[in-house]
Amino acid sequence: MLAVSWEKINDTAWLFVLRDGVKFQDGTPLNAEAVKFSIERARDIYSETGRGPGYVWSCIEEVIVVNKTTVLFKLSYPARVDLIASGAYGAFIYSPKVVEYSGATSPTDPKLEEWFNEGNAVGTGPYKLASYRPESEVRLVKNNDWWGWKEIDNPSPPDEVIIKIIETPEAQESGLRAKSIDVATNIPRASIPGLESQGYSKVVIPSYHNFILVFNTQRYPTNIAEVRKAIAYAIPYDELINTVLRGYGRIGSGLVPYSFPGYIGNLTYKHDLSLAQKLLEEAGLVERISLEIVITLGYEEEEKFASLLKNSLANLGIELTITSLPWEFVKERGASVWVNPNEAPHLIINDWWPTYPSPYEYYYIFHKDNREWNWAGYEDEEYSQIIDEAFVLEGIDWAKSMELYMEAAQTIFNNVIAINLWDMMHIYVYDGGRLMLREEAFNPLYSYVIFFQYVEVKT
């Protein structure tokens, strides 16, 4: 949005020309120096401390200021800088004066991180951050000086936006009915038809947010491929879509979501209990076994899926214990596979969405070196080499890169390391008498985000 053109000069150089006349919300001009400052800061904080999403800029050797409105990205290895710059995280451009405002001594001074985390922001966008209470509420106010107002035809954007943190679907529905909120992002699916019959409107947006069932490959009996395959064939996929998701979702195919770069359309299992039983017998499992699945507390879809799977596995003599935990403990249990695999769950659901449009974002989950997110405990040297090579090739030969990712996808599928259960559809239910939500207000890369400049308030 802040560039008017960009081009790949060679495998390790990209040139961006910035939009002229743009100002940050503190009145300072957007220029090439600000771009250099913001991107190199993100890169340096990650390289120095391991914090933040600056890993997306690990390809950057230097951002060179050509002139006031032109920057040259000099890379240490080939990369798709255009895709990285579109990322949902790590690609923000902000005023270099934030160092002064925060009292920091340098761009990487922790004081600046603290200043941002307290709810401060100096970007170029259509709304300013007025207040920030992460447990309850965020307030935005219209930035009348935003460069984009003259380019979009919206006579009545909101002057103020209040984002309320309401975690349970039932509480969001109550707020919508009580008129205390205008848009709800997580309504119980069973309630949507009734709300529509009462005059509420909805928008259904495909997303790159998916739910991945991960198998513990280091603990008996899910360390046996036939057992993992049996579970895959025990999942009633049609019922998952029709009953659990009520039609608001798509059965996953491979790890990459539908329409995302590198998506493959034929990597799906089918519901076949007879085949599942045969696979268990081949594995020598003829007696009743017990498994544990860990899901995230408050995720209605995960809870219903786990119950569905529990009932299906009971037909095979498998007892499934469902453990529902807050997210931070889910992550802790998942990562414990590298410390004590026999205490880590046999099955765990990890919902995922990408930082920027690269298949590597999904395949790296199961990289041998990824001890934070590889909850399968999967250590396949060849697989890791394939995806690393594919990642580098993204900036040289995109088609060849996608071929390698396809090979990696086949490895995960054949060995049943994980199953992409479904690709999420985000449902926004709103008071259509008060608002109109344009199509441009949503982008599948930016999960749960509404671009409020494209919201019209009806008078």
C-alpha cells in the first residue's frame, strides 16, 4: 500500500518506489529512511534476541536508500521480497521518531519494545490507536490526514472504532442482540440462521487459517504408521463439515490451505472404518487402547470435533481422552514431545495461519530443527532438506519450488504425520441496519482483521 511499484532487479536485489506525499500519524513524512529503519529493526531484533517476526527479513543484507522515495533491498540469498512485504506481521512501517518518543537509545533498545507493547503506534494508516487494554478493549480514531481517503469512495467511514475482547461465542451473540456490539467475529454457528431471520447480516470470508491434527510420532501407539492411518480413516469428514462446522469450512487437503500458494487438491483421506480396523490389525493392535487428544479451551469447533472423533474411535476399540487447556498450556504440552514424548499427548490440534504467502510457513512446522512448533517430534532429515531447498528456490524458480513443496506434502500425507482437518471460514455477523461491510474490508491473509476504512456507517 505504501509503494507504487516494485521489481526484481536480479536474484538478490529488489527495487521499491514509495508513494509520495504520505505522512505518518505524527506528521513526519514517509520516506526511504523510514522503510530502512523499520525493516532493519525487525530483522535485527530477531537476529539479536530471537523475539518477534523479524525472521521473515533474514534474507535482507541491507536496505539501501537510493533517494527519498526509492529503496533497494540487497539480499544475502534469493527471496520473494514482494510477498514478504505483504506479510501480516513483521512488515510494518512506522516513524523513526519512535526511538525519541520511547526514550530509547537505539532502534533495538528494549525500551522501544516496551513502548509499543504499552499500546503506542505511529504508522501511516487510516485509524490511530487511541487506547489499548489487551484484556478488554482497543480504541481507534479516524486519521483524517490519511492519504487514502481521497482514493476510496466512502462517504461515511466510522469516526471511532471500539474493539471489545469478548472471548466466548455465546457472549458475542448476547452483545450483538443487546446492540452493545455491531459486528461479531465468533458467533455460535447454530445461532446464525436465527440471527439472519431476525434481520442480521453476515459475511463469510475464506481464510488461510487451518486446523491441523498432529500425531505424536515418538509415543506408542501413534509412533506406528498404521495406527496413524487408522485414525485418519476413522474421521467422519462429511459429518465434520456438516455438523461440527455447519458448512462453514472446507476439508483440508495437504498442509496448505485452499487457494494459498502451493495448495494441492488431492491429498485427502476418506471415512472408512473397515479399512481403519484392518490397519489396526496389521499393526498388531487387537486389544483396547487409550489415547489422549489435547485441544484449546473455548474453541467450539475443536471441542465438537474431538467429541466426534471420540465416538468414531470407540467403534474401533480405541478410548479417547479429551483434554481441553488454555492456549499457553496447549503449546507447552505440544512442545514437551522433545523433552518427554511419553508424557506428550498422542494427538493435539494446532491451528495455524501464515505470516506471509509462502508454503514454507506450513511445512516448517515439521522441520527437524523446529522444537517450538514441531509437536509431532518428527525428525526427517530428507524432508527438512527438501523444504529448505524449496524455500531458497522461491526467489529463483517459483515453479520448481512448488514442485519440491509438493514432494514434501506427499511425505507428510503418506506417513500421516499430521492432517489438515479443515480450512477455516471466518464469519462476521453484523447489524446491517447500521453498517455495510464492503468486500474490500477483508483479506484472507489477515485473520480476524476488518479494514475499517471500507466500513460504511448508515445514518
